[in-house]
Amino acid sequence: MAGFAETFRVKKRASVLGQEDMRLIHEAGLEVMETVGVRIHSKVARDSLRKAGATVDESTSIVKLPADLTRSLISKVPQTIVLAAREKEFDLSLDGTHSYYTTDGCGVMVWEQKTRTRRLSLLQDIKDTAVIADYLPHCSIYEPMVVASDVPQKVHVVTAMKEAFKISRKHIESESTSNPEEAKLQVEMAAEIVGGIEELRKRHILSAMVCTMSPLTLDGNATDAAMVWAEAHVPVHITGMAQMGVSGPATIAGDLVVNHAETLALAAAMQAHSPGSPVIYGSVLSNMNPRTGAIQLASPEALTLCVCAHDMAKYLKMPSASGGIGSNAKTPGIQSTMENTMLALTSTMMAQEISNGIGLLDCSTVLSYEQMMIDEEMIARALTCAREIPVTKETIGLDLIKNVGILGIGKKKGSYLGERSTMVEARKFYQSMLFPGDTFEQWEAKGKKDELTLAKEKADWILKNHQPVMLDGDISARLDKLVKEAGDN
């Protein structure tokens, strides 16, 4: 665990919001929950909250929570958790000192760079991206990246998760679960891998994203699924997506209040239903395009919103999964690189705990294998910039500086190139996995390949050469049986 997780260790986080700002947003969210309420379309959640002391109007499904009740319920959320992996080497501690990145999910198309066209996504794309994500050193978490158009809708979610479990050694996140039956089946699959439901409650090899519906609504099926996750203590990334000017106020502070109220409502429902169940304060906030009303996931406002949502998570001492990378660009290229670089660098420098988005374009609808490689490059650079800088007697090296002296003056060396410390420290310098750093003449001799060609070649190389450690054959067969039975019923 230590080796892999240490890759993502970052320096102490900086806050965008001040303590008083966070207090005001928090108190406003509590007041919204108490006076306006949240419409919750899950009877299971409503019943659990009613028993805990909330006021429930069954005719409208609106639940109002007194502020003290909300405070009491969310105090039960664990402050730190470990997102476990099939192999413990890849376990991820959510303790506020790391910045992890996930693939993104729910793409429905795949970009083909050679023909500059799109095609429908297939199950093979899930298998291939799982192999690539298993290889990429800065991909922390894998979630199935596309909807497989060649798999029946009834089982496309669980089929994708089955393949993810089989291929990847890393933590697996489920994104597109749409009902409690799918959640139960995924819990069964995860339990098969770790050795039973009680072991799963302790070793979280599976987590799940559950989106709220802005403004101030919790979907019935998704919330029912969250109650299933809560019972099994599967960590839930509560992902609010309030869009400034459409489903949230057109101010950053106002949008944060709506998101805060929705997030706390689902967190409170989970704690009322299953106290101590792990919750991750997850937010993918954005603003509308003022000309069209369309979502802008990679705008400067979206970046600011997600950084501030991370602040709100830390204000409550909750684990955080806030925003990340995810360009609005239609194809890989200049726009996607510019947008994702800004997002990745800011997210990492602010020590956001979990950021998603690797590999998808056009508002997370289009998979690009080239973009997966470019995003890996950007994340690696961002993490290098966000490292803690040790300032000690050894790292200052005053004696070394005096010994080397000034170039050309006296008998001093005037260069650090031959120093042993240089040989040791240079091994830690960032080196690109994608771009070799050739001279112009070398680049010309190799065919003048552009960045997207190099990215595609690297993805193809990984698929040809990386041999992931597959899930145990007997367990894999049991997962196949579970999914087959779900399809037959």
C-alpha cells in the first residue's frame, strides 16, 4: 500500500474559502434542509429519517430535517476510510494527505483518431480501458468508462463491473448503478472476492457514485441503491451536480449551498439507515453556458466550485471527491489539454482527495484512448508540482554549494554534474512516459510524429504488452454465474 499510495501524497492543502465563509455556507445549507426541505423519492430513506426525527410529508415526499438532527446524523460519518483494492499494494487511504485520480464513466461513444469519427462503445472498450488503467502509474481507481452497447441493458452495469473486478488490481468504483437490485448484485460480487459480506464491511474494495438531483431532490432508485450500499458499508461518493443558473443559483456561494444541502440530506439518510456507513462528499459542479444553457464542466467557474466543495467537505471532516478533469472538448487536442491541465494542477495543488475524469471528453460522453494517455501525463506533472518540499540541512546542501563554488574561479569544480548527490536526486526528477525529449533531428528521423500519434501508439503498446494479474479463476466463474442469473431472471 505504502509504495503506490505514496505516489499520490501531496503537501498540506490550501483553502479557497475562509473559515467564516464555510460556516456561512454550512449554516445556510442546514437552514434550507430545515425550512425548505429535500424531496426524497425513496420510501426506505424517508422511513429511516422519520424514525430519526425528521418531518416527512408523504403527499409530496418532502423531508425536513432540524439542524441539530442533521448535525447529529452526519457526525456518525467516518472521518477517514481506506479504499481497498484486490491487492493490498494498491489500497488508498483517504486521510487528507493524498490526491487520487479515477477514470471517468458513462461514456456512450468512442473517438477514433485515425478516421476522426465516433463509434458506439462496446464491452471490449471496458476490458481494454481496465487493462490500461491497471498499467497507468497515476490512475488510482478504475470505474468502467463506457456503457457497452453490445450488452443487454438489464445487465450492462453488472457486466461492466464484473470485467473491472476480473482485470484490475486497483480499487473499483461503480458509477452508473440505477436501482437497488444492481447494487445488491455488485455487493454480492465484491463479497465473493474478499470472502464474505462481513469482510466487505471492513475491506472496501468497492465504492459507488450516487448523484443527487438538483435542486434539492434525491432520486428514488438511486437513493434506494445508496441504502443498499450503506447496509454493506460500501463507501458512497455523494455527487451533487448543481449547475449555476439552471439547477442552482447563478452565484458560486449559492450553488454551494444547494449542493451542501443535497449532499447532507443523502449522508443523513444513510446514517439514519445504517450508522457509521462510509460517505464521501463528492461534487461535480458547473455553470451553464450563458448563450445556450449547456453544461460547462471545465469552465473556470466549475473549477472554483469544485475546489470550494472540497473545502466544505474538509470543513465537515468528511472524505472528499470533488470535480477533477473532464474537458468539454469534442476531440483530444489543444482544448482538452488546456482545460484538463488547469483542472488537474489546481485540484492537486489544493490537495483534493479524489478527482475523476481520466479519458473522457465532451462532458464525459466520449472515450478517447489518446486522452487517457495525455491525462496520465498531466496528472503525473501535477502531482510532481504538488509534492511536499523538504527543506533540511541535507536538501539545502550548503557544504556542497561551497565546495562546488563558481565556474572558472580557482580550483573549484563549478559544476554539480559529477556529484554523487546529483546522481541520487536526478533519479527522482520527473520523466515523461509519453514524450521522449528527443532533439528535433531525432524527432524528424522517427517520422515527425505528433502528440496524438504518440499517445495512440502508447495505448496500443500497453494493450499489447501489459498482462494484468487476473482475478482467481474460481471466483471469476462465480461472478459469471451471478451475472448470468441476473440476466435470466
